[in-house]
Amino acid sequence: MAVWIQAQQLQGEALHQMQALYGQHFPIEVRHYLAQWIESQLWDSVELDNPAEEAKAKRLLDNLVAELQRKAQHQVGEDGFLLKIKLGHYANQLKSTYDRCPLELVRCIRHILHSEQRLVQEATNVSVASLEHIVLSQRHQQINQAFEELRLATQETENELRNLQHNQEYFIIQYQENLRIQAQLSSLASLPPAERTQRETTLQSKRATVEAWLTREASTLQKYRLDLSEQHQKSLALLRKQQTLILDEELIQWKRRQQLAGNGGPPEGGLDVLQSWCEKLADLIWQNRQQIRRCEHLTQQLPLPGPMEELLSKLNADITDIISALVTSTFIIEKQPPQVKAVIVSEQQAKALLKNESTRNDSSGEILNNNCVMEYHQATGTLSAHFRNMSLKRIKRSDRRGAESVTEEKFTVLFESQFSVGGNELVFHVKTLSLPVVVIVHGSQDNNATATVLWDNAFAEPGRVPFIVPDKVLWPQLCEALDMKYKAEMHSGRGLSEDNLVFLAQKAFSSSSNNPEDYRNMTISWAQFNRESLPGRNFTFWQWFDGVVELMKKHLKPHWNDGAILGFVNKQQAQDMLLSKPNGTFLLRFSDSEIGGITIAWRLVWNLLPYTTKDFSIRSLADRISDLNHLLFLYPDRPKDEVFAKYYTPPLSKAVDGYVKPQIRQVVPESDTMLDADGDFDLEDTMDVARHVEELLRRPMANQWSSQQS
């Protein structure tokens, strides 16, 4: 009943889609009043394509009718009278409609339940996305509020500093006045005694007043200085907290999104917001640093007893640390990999760099064109460098561990630069590392290298030591990564379904279980993923999956997005699915025995040897299906022309200049001699015939005619 409760809360288009599931074939009132009973039945346990299951479906129909009649009998009172009649009518209607075809009732209810679950799940995902957006907005609002607090605090310390400066200037004026009075007193010795006594009394009284004021004002100035120092300490604490939030959370999350984007995840997003925050941070840090420097200048100008020199020295060191952290942490790579001077380093060297340890060798290879001048882009406010012709000339590999192959060895590109702030007042040497890269020397190593990068991008923890990743992960975690990769390559929202993932789990674990729950808590190791070959095969799980992705990406993407390719179905499953279908029904599934292969299985049940990229470069899948007259319906019952006609190659034009353009067509021989041991057709002989025809058709018509005449 849980699904129905959630389904009733759908809104807008989702609600309309849910309502459209019901009608005369299955009234929505039946779903409502028998919600708990309907959801408790094992509808999915009925094999719809197996006639032997009809008895089980008949029992479900009879039980449904009995439940409706029982529900009707329990309706009492004036309001229950009409409902009693309506439910009784529905019971008779369902009995009459499905008594001769109970499997159709099961098919109908399964479709309704699955559709409701999908709509509820989609609505839940939207709600989660909305919640994430709200949380994100709240976090951004919190950061912006903190910036406002910092701005006000910085403005307040600026005002206090000006007052301090004004008071200190007045203090110095009064101090100079006191010195002038003392000089006048010293000059009285040359005056007559009577006049000297009178003027001395006046000057001493004035000096006493000024000195008393200076004593009081010195204490006041010292208090001002201490108070201002305390305010700066608070501002620096706020700055450090804000910087930690931006650099250790927001920037780290952006880098994590960048990693996942490398596996086909959503784009990491621009750096505009982060850049704006960092610019604000830099501005506020610099303002506070300048204020502290002015405080130091005032202290040097007028030394007073107390701890001010030590306090200001600590404040200056703290603010320098903060600005240094900001500069070095925000030197990042937006598009992997670009920036300034680039050298390639090994995993061990990267670890040493992270610990600020020196390494014996600066690099693990030689990169050409690895220096670039940074340019300032006024429109975006960014300082950046673009390496357009950078290439790797030489690589030095480390000693491999155990069964590790060259495609498992990770390197990183180190980008570094040096610049100064405030007229060489502060000099920064900044470094940053790219995401891990794998160096290969041949295209045949590409799929294994891709596996290394995908595993690292998917399962690396933020802030990890380079380039540590877990050796084992939960199967659902890998499913998420594979689905992300598959959808990105297909440029489609149609990713891997639960059935597809069960098929992959069966392949990865050599299991026969069809229950997704059996794999929820299972772990898959890196060795199972792309080091150990699948049982009875000479390729790994990843190599098989990557072959499928490459085939689909290059030749079959539209057919996948149209829903024409089931793909993740083994030979036995295909036979079972087709047995109850009319002759000529076919489906498309990925080959179990060949990397990057897809085969056609059809009733009665024949399987063509798998097609590969090489085959589709000669003739497309749609045209091959068009050629085979045996193929009539795409599983379960879609006419093949309805699905594939829009992809057929248009008919050839007539001969031009005496030449007939050759045409290749695929045929399947009628003889059983073309079948291999597994019942698969070998098309090599049929393609030999096609090639011979093509050779004949290439010859000019006149030459053919003259040869026939002779």
C-alpha cells in the first residue's frame, strides 16, 4: 500500500500520467480499495511468456474477484450502498474481461505497479534535487552573510584605526608642545630674577598640565591599540573560518565533481561563484593585512610600554599564513590538464610534494612545450595559461608491484608558478596537481588505462594521499559509476536498468541469481574488475563492458536511445524470451564471447555470429536487418520497419557514365552447413559472395558486355 499512498501525492504531469494508467481495463477504484492486497501479491513471479503459468494467473484473477466481492459485502449504510454496487460491478467486469486470458491481467497490473513506482521514484528524485538545491542555497547564503559580517568588521577596524591615528597625531603634537615648554624653561636662566620667577611658575604649571594629559593619553592610546589588536584577532578568526568553508568544502566538492565528470557525471560547473568568493576573501585579507601593517607603523612611530610589538608580529604572521593558503589553494586546474610550467611526476613524487618533501628527481619524464605565459582576461577577471602544443616525449616508469601492469601505473601533471603580491612584498611559489593520468604507448592499452582512471575518479576520497583508492568496493557503487559512464557515452537519459545491472552482476560474479538483492552487499575487487579474465574467456569484465560502450557509441547509439536494443541478455535468456513469440520475432543482444560484439537472435531460434565495429563500417545494423527477410518483429511485437526504417540507406540511383554502383546485401543461407557448434550462423561465406558480386559490379557495363559477346 506504500506505493499507492505515495502515488496519491503526485502532482501535475506525473499525476496525469498515473491517472492515464487506469480505465475500463482496470478501474482506478479497484486499485484504491484493494491497494494493500494488490501490492502484497507476487505478480512478478508469473512468467508472462510461459503458457504453463496461466493457471497461476487464473488463481490471481479469482482471488482478485473474491477480494472485490468481499470488499463490496462489507459496505454498509447509505454511503456504502452505491460503492457496494460499483465494486460488485467491477468484480463481474474483470472476471468477464480476463477469464479467458488471465495472463493479460497480470501483465496489466505489473505494468501499472511498475509505472507507479517509476513515477514515484522520479518525483522523489526531483524532491531530493530540490532539497539539495535548497541546502546549497542556504550554504551560499551563509557564506554571503559571513562576507557581510567580515566587511562590516573590516570597516569598523578601519574606522578605529583612523581614530587611533588621529589621537596619536594629536598626542605627538602635545608631546612636541611639552618639549617646547621644557626648552623655554631651560632658556629662563638668562632673564632677570623677577621676570624669570614669574614666567617659570607659568611654564611649570603649563608643563604639569600637559604631562598629566600625556600620561593619561598614553594609557588611552595603549588601550586603543590593544582593543584594535583584539578586533583584528576576531576578524582573522572569521577570515580563517570563511576560508576553510570555501577552500576545504566548496572547492573540494568542486574538485570531486570534476573527478566524477571525468567518468561521465554531471558537469562540475563553472568557477565563477568560487572565484567571486576568493576575490572577496583576497580583498578582505589584504585590507586587514594593510591595517595591521599601519598599526605596526604607528607603534614604531610612537613606542609605548606593553606587549604590542609581540601581538602585532603574531597578527602579521597569521594574516600572511591566511593569504598564502588562499593563493596556493586556489591555484587550480579548471580543465584537466592545463597551467604554467608543467612536469610529469610519479605517484611517489606526488606524495612527497604533498608532504612538502623534496624529491631527488624533478620529474618522471620529459614534456615538450611545457612553459606558458599566464594572461589576464579582464572580462572574466582570471589569470590563466593554455598549453596548446604540450606533448610527452619520454616517460620513466617505476618498478611495478606484483601483478600491476603499466596501465595501472598512475602519474600526475604538476603545474607550478611563482609570483609576487604587493610589489614583491610577498612572493609565492604555487603548485597544483592534475587528476591522475595513465601513460600508454599504443591504442590497444587504451581500455585498460581507462579502467584505471575510471576506478580512481569514482572511488577516490576527497583529500586522499596520491593516489590511494580502495581495492574493493560495494557492487552498487560500481553500478553507479558504470551507469554514469554509459549514459554519458550514449548522450541519453536511458542508462542501465536494474535488469541490465543484474546481468552485469551475473557476469562479474559468475552467478545465476536473478535477484538484485543478492548483490546489494557484495563487493567487487579491482582484480575482478580489470585484472582477472572472466571464466572461459580471454578478457576481463571491464574489457567486455568497454567493448560494448565503444560499439554503441560509434555505431548503435540511436538504436539504444530508441529502445531497440535489449543488449544485456544472454543466449539462454534470449531463447526463453523468443520461444513463445511468432516466427520472425528477433532481438538484439551483446555477445558474451566477443568484445564489442552484438548479435541477432530470432525465433526459431537462430543466432548470427556477432557483428563488430568492422562489420558496421561496411553495412549498418538497420540495413542488415532490412536485408534479412526472416526478421519480421522486434521483440516483443514491433514491426521491424516501424523501428528501423528511418535508418535504412536510400535506394541506389541508376548507372552513371556506364557504371553500376555496387551494392552489398546480407543473406542467410538456408543450409544447416553454415551453422557453428552453438547454432550461430557464420557470415564469412555469405560476405565472400557479396564481395565477389561487388567486384563484378565495379567493372564497366561495356566491358562486361564485350566479354559476354566474345
